[in-house]
Amino acid sequence: MGREERFPVWEAALGAGVAAAFAAGLVGVYLSMPDSDYSFLKLPRNLEELQILTGHLENYTSDYTLQVLVGYCAVYIFMQTFMIPGTIFMSLLAGALFGQLRGVALVVFAATAGASSCYFLSKMIGKPLVFTLWPDKLSFFQKQVAKRREKLLNYILFLRVTPTLPNTFINLASPIVDVPYHTFLLGTLIGLIPAAYVTVRAGIALGELTSLSDLYDTQSIALLFLIGVVSVTPALLGKEEAQEKPSEVAVGAS
């Protein structure tokens, strides 16, 4: 078995250590909250569970804002780091508890921190996992990154705004295909804002939602598509200019 196909013990221990750090933070939040029945505290898997969780947390948010914020960020970052589905419900929760502006800021911060944590964890131990789960996607992504190296930020922005590739895959594969962290960070930070705005806005009217499909109306989809087109346009223009230059050189030489 090759070196890239196995998980050394120290790498497994590192992943366990990261998980333990998140768990310790959540235990600290739990112990600092007042005595009460916290049976409602669980990751929501549907809108009904989310509405129940929101109803209970609203009673604590005003008096225990710091604990709720720390607990929220720890859970969100943990989910992003270890690819646990359901962060869309966490984004809705931010809107319901904190409103539009603070909710968007909170979601963008937690999502970017979680994506960064996943990026560095994948840099150390993720290569065998990505090669096993998404060999074709990884090959495609590697080729696209190589072709767009000079306009890589625009490409990462485009990927974050549009559903071209799953965000989980982008987080895991970026360090493997040599996307620099500063490009990854900036593209993630800016690229997540539009979707965060749409989701947080929907969370403010959480009681009116009947399904997740209600999140994206025609206006929201059009906005995300427009932003995606604008973000990738510089990369496309740069490619056209690069193709024109050899032609100009050939004409000048003839």
C-alpha cells in the first residue's frame, strides 16, 4: 500500500484531537448555562426540529448571548470541519436568533472558519479520502485550477456562488490541488456572502417556511447566477487575451 493511501496513527490522533477540542468547548458552554431541561438541544434535520430548537433558544439568547454565540460557532465549525450535513439549518437558525446583519456576519465567519479548518485538516490527512471518494471530480478540479492559475480567485468565487462543485469537496480538495490558502480564504469569505444572505433572510421568517425549496425564489436564484457570472468573467477575458497574443505574434512575424 502506498504512502498516500494509508492514515498514519499520528494523523488519526490529530483528527481526534480536533474533535476533542470542539467537544470541550461545547461542554464548557453547557456547564455555564443555567440549570434546565436541554433535551431540545440536538442538530436539526428538518424544519420542524429547527423551529422547536429556535423557540427554546430564543429564551436564552438575550440573557446568555455569549454562550449561545460560542456554542453556535463551535457546532457550525465542527460540522464544516468533519463534513457533517445540516449547516443550512444552522444558517437559518442564525437569521431567526440574530437578525439579518448579525446573522450574515455570524454565518460567514463560522462557515469560513469551518472551511479553513477542513482545508488544513485535509492538507494533513485528507488525500487518501479525496482520492477514494471523488477521483473523477478531483481530476477535473485539478485541471481547472491549473488552467485558471492566474485568475484563481475568480474561479474560487465562481465555485462558491454556484453549485458547480459541492462546498465540502472544495474544502477537502483545494489543498490537494495546490490552491493557496490566501486565495481559498478570500474566495470563501466573499463567495459565501450571497448564499448566507439568502438563507439568513429566510431564517428571519422561519415560521413561514414549509420546505427548503422555499429558500430560493426566482429573485434569489437570479442574483446568485448574476454574481457567479460576474465573478468568472475576468478569468474568461484573461483566457481570451492569452489566446489572442500568440496570433498577434504570428502575424507580426509573417
